[in-house]
Amino acid sequence: MNTVQNNTLENPQSAMAGQGRVVILGAGESGVGAAKLAQVKGFEVFVSDFGVIADKYKSALEKLNIPFESEKHTEALILNATEVIKSPGIPPTAPIIRKLIAQGTPVISEIEFAKRYTTAKTICITGSNGKSTTSLLTYHILKNAGLNVGLAGNIGHSFAAQVADKDYDYYVLEISSFMLDDMFKFKADIAVLLNITPDHLDRYDYKMENYVASKMRIIQNQTADDVFIYCADDEETVKAVQAFKPLANVFPFSIIKKNEPGAYLAAQTIHILTEPNKELTMSISDLALQGKHNIYNSMASGIVAKVLELRNETIRESMGNFKNIEHRLEHVAKISGIDFINDSKATNVNSTWYALESMTADVVLIMGGVDKGNDYNMLKDLVKSKVKAIVCLGKDNKRIHDAFEDDVEVIVNTFSADEATQIAFHLAKRGDAVLLSPACASFDLFKNYEDRGNQFKAAVKEL
């Protein structure tokens, strides 16, 4: 049987006993949270960040009296660690990581570390697209149902910090492939896989099979007592499920075919059934999240809620009144009859495909940034049918020009959110939409996708 491999090295000293020296690499939300938990559990702790540590995290470490260093990695203070907890953003090819692995020091994620110290049930949500929305919707449903639930992982506050401060009975964890790569003994009680589309391939030797294997680590260590929820309409996911053969109770969801148990769409109504005679139905017109991709997200969250035996009335109410996250198809303003939509969180091609698929007006599309090996072919039909102009926002826009020069009449280069917004406004007419959905990472011109989205929103307000 093809199963996800657990290739971590055993910690020579008992982690549970709080013995030894834990070194944290990266002093962001997850790193500082891990440092706090390690300190609470009695470890000697040191934090090292090769970049500049943000003031709020520096202040947090100082208050905890945890030693740290910024803008360097001092090997003498790192290579003597019993165990290392690294930020998901640090690649396995980083020189310090190579040295640690070569000498046999376990290198794990904050999620792996925190799970050791909680008995809470974990609902772990991954996928190339939709995981933030689905995580927030799932958290919203569980919280509304009165469960004692925390939200962590790639979203919200650090999992480790929450375990240290105020442990919950349940955690909804948004899990990225980078996190999964550093999780070995961790087990998801409920695992959700939304989709697998090409993303971050630069981190996986540009091999899709490596990225797929990373995503399928979401089911590692699961048993017949656990739950695995996945999209039966996603070709890569279906192939992966067949190859990796999950041991858990499986609940597929689909808008094309009937799944019992699982979820499906029929006559514009979602049907969710996890056990006989306990079906949840809900018209898609009553969902707070509209668009085909959000039917999938709602189905996934609905299955989680049904598995946890929440009341249908509570689930329906929560799926009907949920408000989506900032920077994900966020309506900013209507100016001169033109809708401005911030989808800065669309950092890959598939996210932009979902955004364009949901648009009903003609679109002036703002896209571009750091290209992660993107294949723009999947966008071509939607661009031809819906996009009247493309405004590139990035330092190097050649691949966007090459991909779409035959599909749209106007492609313009810009180098700031202000410039992109003003040009898009002039290219649009009443009834059109200006959509920021970059399909690329933001690090060439912005701190992150939030910074990009906030600058776009500020520029819209100046029009």
C-alpha cells in the first residue's frame, strides 16, 4: 500500500519531559508561539531569524525573556539543539537546515510541536485554493454551535501559543504544504483536502508529483477512527486518493455526481449525508458564499459539521450569515458604476481562475508579481470571454504578455498599486469590474499579499 512516509528522526531526549534545547528558526507568528510553548514546557529556548524581526514579535520575546537573534543564524547557537522548530517559509535547501538534517537533528513544524501538548480534536484543512475561506467558515459554524474551538495554522493566532495560553477542545487548522513537509507524527482527526492544482512548484523541484505527495501528508497517521473529506471533482485529488489509499472514513463531495455518504449538488440544493437518515439540505441561493468554488468550500465545511453531529439548523444559519475574509473577492467600492474587487490573496493561477469564473461583468484584470512557475493556459478561455484589458502589476511581466497578447487588446505594465488602479479605472467603463487577482506572489513590490490588497484599497479610495 502506498502510504505517506514518516521519515523524522527520533528525538534523543524526551520532548514531553521538557528536557533539552529547542531552537526556533523564524520569529513570526508561528515561531514566537512555539518559543512560548517550549518555554512553558520547560525547555531551554533560543530563537534565530535570518531576517528582521518585526517589533511586535521582538517585544513578545523580550517580555518572555527568551534569547533571540535577528538578521543572522549563529551556527554555534543552533547546531547544538536537541530539536529545531522552523518557520514554514524556510526551504529545506537553506544551508542551516541542510546542516541540521545532516547531523541528525530533528527539524519539525510548530504544528507538530504544539499537537504533542493538547488532547484537542484537530480539523485540518489543506488545498491549493479555498483553504482560508473553508477554515474560517468551519470555525464560524463550530463556534456558533457553542463548541470550545480555536483557529490556527496558516491563519489566526499561533497554534502553539493558544495551547500554551488557553487550550481548546477543538482546533480548526489551515495547513499549507510547507507545514505538512515538517509534520511527521502529527495526526489530523478530521482531514480536509479541497483540491490540488500547481502551486509553489519552485519549492518542489517543479515536479507535480512532489507537490501532490506533500499535500497527501494531511492523511498520514490517520486510522479507521478518523475522517478524510475530499473533492471528488478534482482530478489530481482523485488520482492521489487512489494512490495513497486513506485508512480513515472517507466523505467525498461533488457538484457533478451523487455521493452517499458525502455531499453533492442536485436541483440547486446541497445535500450532505454522513450517516443514514440524517441528511442536511440547503439551497445554494441561501449560502453566504456565492460562486461555484464556494459551493465546494461550503460542502467541505458542512461535512465537518455533520461529522461532529451539529444541528442542521445551526449549520444552515452559519453557512447563511458567514462573512468572507479580507483580500478574497472582497468588494471595495463602486465608483462611476465600476465595481472594484480585491482578490489579492489569489497568489496562484487557479485562484485567479476561480475569481474570473465567478465574475458576471466585463473585467479589467490587475495581475502579476512573482511568478512561481505559472502555467497561464488554464486562464486563456476565461480571459478571452471576460477580460477586456490586463494591467500588469510587477517588476517582470513578460510571461503575462506572452500568455495573453493574442487574447486581449490591451496589456499595460505598472509598478505600483496607485498606478495600476488609476490605469484600470480609465480602461473600465460603467458596468465593468476592476479585479485585482494577481495569480502571483507579491514579494517583488509588496511585503505580502495583505500589503498589496491594502495598497489597492487605499488607491481605490483616492479615485
